[in-house]
Amino acid sequence: MWRLSQRSPFVFTHQNVTTKTRPLLYRDYCSSRVTQQNEDSVQEITGILKCRNWKSVMESSDVPKKLNPDVVRTILHQNQVGDAKRLFDFFYWVEHKMGVYQDLNILSILAVNLCNSNSYGLASYVIERMIRICSSSPVILGSIVSCYKDHNVSDPNPKIFDILMDMHRKNGLLVEAADILFGPKDVEFVPNLLSCNHLLGDLLKANKLELFWKVCNAMHEAKVLFDVYTYTHMISAHCKVGNVKEARKILFEMGEKGCNPNSVTYNVVIGGLCRAGLLDEAVEMKKSMIEKDLVPDVYTYATLINAFCAGKRSEEAKTVVMEMIELDLKPDVITYNALIDGFMRKGDIEEAFRIRDEMVTRGVQADLIVYNTLLNGVCKAGKLDKAQELMNEMIRAGIRPNSGTYTLLIEGYCRGRNIISAFELFEEMKKSNLAPTVVTYSVIINGLCLCGNLQQAIAVLGEMVANGLKPNAVIYTTLMRAYSREGRYEESRRIFEGMKEQGIVPDEFCYNSLINSLCKAKKMEEARAFLVEMLEKSLKPNAHTYGAFILGYSKAGEMQIAERYFTEMLGCGLKPNDVIYTTLIDGHCREENITEAFSTFRRMLMRGVLPDVQTYGVLIQGLLRNGKMQEAIGVFSELLEMGLVPDVFIYNSLISGFCKQGDIDKAFQLHEEMCTKGVNPNIVTLQYLDQWAV
């Protein structure tokens, strides 16, 4: 409830509020301002309005001919009838006779009269109409304030300001609602706490946090005492931006100020801690909640379960579910689905299905979402037969698969390179009157690209466009990568340009695909041009971008430029992986700069990047190309000490080296060793041995 206050009240003033259409009214409606005829009409109509059957009397008289805006305004302003509801009915009767009024000030008089007679529902209706007429909340506010001043009301009913703020808020005009608090002032009032809390809640939902805190500050300046809902909103605002420290601080301050947090308050804090990844602290907060005799509800436990599952702590999530059941709180299908998904992400398919069975035993039926979660897990694990069984099971249970269900199965078949089964499902989906989505087409196109069937992938893209769906950046990137893998950089570039023509803004993945394609083709200047374009669009190069340039320049033998990109990459805080280090080592070896190759190898180890078989392989081959057989054997021994198994290419290089030195015994010894380690010789191995054994 708005009320007069002697302590730091909001004070509305009218002096800065103007309208463009006409001067503000309500000055002094004395007889000198109206014609005698209008005055007579006012008296006559006022007298009729005091009758119970006023409407029929007016209908049968010449009153409708005497109506004009000045007469109506004066009748409403004088309010001699003493019945605001009757004035409301009279106003709308007049509108029926004369046409709809767009006069903001007449509506203000009506709203004020209705509020003064406690007819708040009708007042809300009138104010909502004022909002539709005028988009400026300060102008509406000024009109209402002027009306109060003209009434000479020393103690007005400030409920109208409460309604004004609420009606703006309910119409989604949150900034305008806040303007009622911040606007020019002259009538003293303190904002109603309930209205302010509603506004704070809506500002949170709309993510208008800056305005949220301005409203909080305005409430504080007006000496409005915050309640548990206000504090809970403030805690939620801090949690939204991950500021859980401030959220907990407010929780502590609540107790100090005698405002005890409720279950909702604790749930908000627990949710904030979970989103920040502070799961152990969230559990402690739940314990604190219990210590204060507050009972955690289904929402509390569901929040913790979701967080544990997302954090790959499924066993702990399962413990929370058991605790929940012990407290006679029934987990719902959403909670069980989160737990099932957690175990699926962990790769524990058996446990996920056991939880599904337990869920059904407890009377909670699996729904479409649960089946899709199970399907997603088994498809990712490559268990396509199990996936098909699941789909048949859900159909028998009366649950109709949706486009997402089919897409999951199609993706599973594509991942397993079973494009025929994927297409069979694709056709079945369409026959079931389920329109493929952009994601479905993306999955099919990706599967075709993985199988090297680019021609059919382009055909599916054409079908997608013909069906009115717009390809996204992911689809274009998939096609670009496929062309890049085949060394068809011109087609990759054509796809990129076509994407831009369709109005789709390329992301860093698109640029990386194109740059990678051009670098592989040693089109370094073109690749650099797209890097510049990428930077101009405020897209940051990542490790893949730098890796492409390092590979391109290394293959071109321009190791100084490759090293420059490597240094720049480190300067950007990006961590090179083993592939990038191996690329540099290989480049230096090909340029016969063995010293620099080993220097790069040492830098790799110092930065904690472990070399793999390929890294050792390029070092060994580089040493052998430069006639350094003993050093190559030393690197080979280190490889074995690291517990790595050499591949056939490393063995072939060393066997060739021994053969060229005439040490056939060691060459055959290596051949036996590779067979013992399960590395199958290839035709090159046999050719070396046959050639030198003769």
C-alpha cells in the first residue's frame, strides 16, 4: 500500500510534465471558464445521475445533444454524484454516444475518483486504457498528480500510484513501471512493498539486472523495509551472475536484521552454488537449512541431483535420491531422467537402465524424454540393436517417437558408418508425418561426409532447402571440412561464399575449416586474407587456427614464419597440443635443422605436453634422413621406455636404416621384435628385407 511518509518519501512534482496535444487541464473549472449553457447542462446531467434510472431518463431526453468534452470533464471533476462507479458507467455511456475519448486527463479524473472510492478493479481498467493511449509513464504520472492537486487533496489515496506501477508491469513495460518510482515528484508517498517485490521479480525474469538494483536502491532510500521476498530476489540477482559470495552475505544479513530466510531463499542459494560448481558447499547449505528447521523440498533435491549429474558425480546424485526417498519425497520423472542421463554420460549404461526400472517400480512411468535420454546413451555407445529395441518398446508403451528420437537413431547409424540404415530411418520418419528438423538434416549430411559421399550430401542439402529449412553454420562447416579432407579447397571456399550469400554469419569454426583447407593446399596468402577477415569480425583465432598456419608454413619450408605463429599463439594464452609440436619438429627435421627440432622437443616436455608415437616417429625419421643412425636408435629406446608401442612406419624407417648400413641381422631382429609386439609388417617392410637379404 502506498502511504504518506515523513521519512525520505518519494515526492511527485508536476512542473516538468507536459503534453504535446493540449495544455494540462484541471486548472480551475469555475463558471467563468464554461459557457452558461454548459453550466446548465452540467447541473441538469448531475441531477439526473443521482437517479437510479439515470440512463433511461437521459436516453429519453435531449441530454445526448448537450454532451461535449467540457461538460463531461466538469461532471467527472466535480463528482457531485458521490458515486464513482456511476460516474464510470456514465463515462462509458457517453463514449457510446459520442465516440471513444482519447483525453488522458479525463481518464485521470475518473481513475482518481475510482481509487478514492476504493474501486481499485475499475481504476486498474481505466489506467490500463491510459497506458494504451500514452506510451510515456511520466506524462501519465503528471496527469494524475495534477488531478490530485486540483482536488486540493491533502491526504490522497496513493493506491493509484501502486496500480499505475502494477499495470505497466503487467503489460510488460518494466522500464516504465520503474519510472513511476524514479519520476518527478510532488505528492509524498512510500512505495508499496508488494508492488516493488512484484516488479523486482519481473525484472529478474527479464534479466534487467541493472534496473533491478536501481529499484532496490530507490526502495532503500525511501526507507522501505525489505521482507524475505525482497532479500530472496536480491540473492537470486547475485546468483544469476555467479556472485555467490554476495548472495551468502545477504543470507547472513537477513538473520541479523530479524528477517528469517525461508525454504525458497535457501533453494535460490543452493541453486546458485550448484550453477557455480560449488556442489559441496551446496550440500552444506542444505544441512544449514535443516538446522534452521526448514525442510528441503523436491526442488531442493532435484537441484542437487541435476548438479551432481552435470558434474559427473552420478553416484553422489544417486545417494541424494535415496535420501529423498527416505524422507517420503517422491522423485518425479524429471529427477529420474537427470540421474539416468548422468550415468549415461559416465558410460554406465547398465546402471542407467537399472534406475529406469527402479523408477517404473516406484510408480513413475518413463516418458518420451526418458526414452530419448536412454536412446542417446546407447547410440553413443554404438549399441544400435539395443537402441532399436528401445524404440520398439516405447511404441508398444504408447509413446510416439518424435523427430528427436529418430534423429538420435539416425546419428547413431551415421556414427557407425551405416548410412543405409540411417537413410531407411530417415524415410520412415517422413512417412510417420514427422518433418525432419535442421538437426536431422545436419546429422544426415555429416554422416554422408564421413563416408566420403559428398555428392549425396549436397543433394540432401538441396532437399532441405526445398523443404523450407535454412542450413545453419554447422552444416556449412561440415561440408567445408569434408571438401578440405579431400583436398578440394576451391569447393570448400565456394561453400563458404555461398553461406555468406545466404545471410548466414560464419563463426570461428567456419573460418578455421576454410583456413585449414587453404593451408593444406599451401595457399598461405589466401589463408592470411581470411584470418584478417576473421579478426575484422571480432572472431578470435584459437589453437586450431594457429595450428593450420603452423602446418602450412612448415610444409612450405618457411619455418621462421611457422615459429612466429607459434610464438604469437603462446602470447595469446593458447596451449599448443602434441600435434602442433610434432608439426614444428617435423618441419625443422625436413629443413635438416636437427638442433632446432630437439629444442622444440625439449620445449614440449617443459610445458608438460607428452609426446606420442608420431612425435618420436618424425624425430627418428628426421635423424635417419640426416644420417644420424645412433641418435635415431637413442630416440627409439626412449620411446620404448615411455611405454609406447612403435608403429610400422617407425620400424620401417629403422629397418631401412640398418639395411643401408649393411647390418642385416639388426634389421631382421627389429622385424622379429615388431611381430612380437603385434605390429604387422606391411609390403614396404618386406621389400626392404627382401632387397637387402639377397
